[in-house]
Amino acid sequence: MAGSTSGEKKFKPMSKKQIAYFEKRLMDERKRVLKELGHFDETFGTSQQGADGDLSSYSFHMADQGTDAMEREKAFLFASKEGRFLWHVDQALRRLYRAPDTFGQCHQCGGEIAFERLDALPHARFCIECKQREEDAKK
């Protein structure tokens, strides 16, 4: 980071205890997301006709059809968001297992990602400063 006013950022590898802590955090997040996705699977797997015993696939009222469609779309959007989150968690686990000595290192500047940030977002790839710059660039 030439020309930086704050100086060079240093990265110090985590201890084995910290690595184990983040592995557990990521695995817990993964289990939670998979459980949540299982609930969505149940939602998509059951249909209104099966739930009330009616063999017709049509609702009796147009308002019911609209509500059913909206609920399915909402469940799909939530499941899609959870699926993306699961991908990020899996990527973080891959980074942790492949190179534990660099886990917690910012992918942008090479500095250390603060413990507090990783504790809140164990799948974070950027330190708060680099993430803020990325967000500001999107505006």
C-alpha cells in the first residue's frame, strides 16, 4: 500500500485456538443454514392441494391463488439468499482448511481482518476499511 497515510498493515497468523474457534463458528453457521434450507424444501415440497386433501390444483378464489403465489415466491427468495450465504460459508471453510496460516488476512490489502469483524462475519474476506472502499465504489 504505497502512499498510505496509516502505514503498512501487518498480518499476524491466528493461533490454533483462534482457528478452532472460527472453524466451529463456520460449522455452526453452516448447520443453521442447512436446517433453514430444509424448512424451505418442506415448503416447496408440499402443495396446497396436498395439505387440505383437495385433488384439484386450483384454488377456489383468485385472491387465494395470488396469496399462494406470493408466499411461494417469498420462500424462494429467502431460500436463494440462504443458498448464497451457504456458498460464502463453504468458501470460508475452504480457505480455513487449505491455508489456516492466512485465514483472517484481507484479500485486498493483505492486512489483518479484525477479530471482532470475523466474529460477527466469520466468512469475511476483507478488512473493514477495504470493504468500506468497495461499498463506496458501488454508490
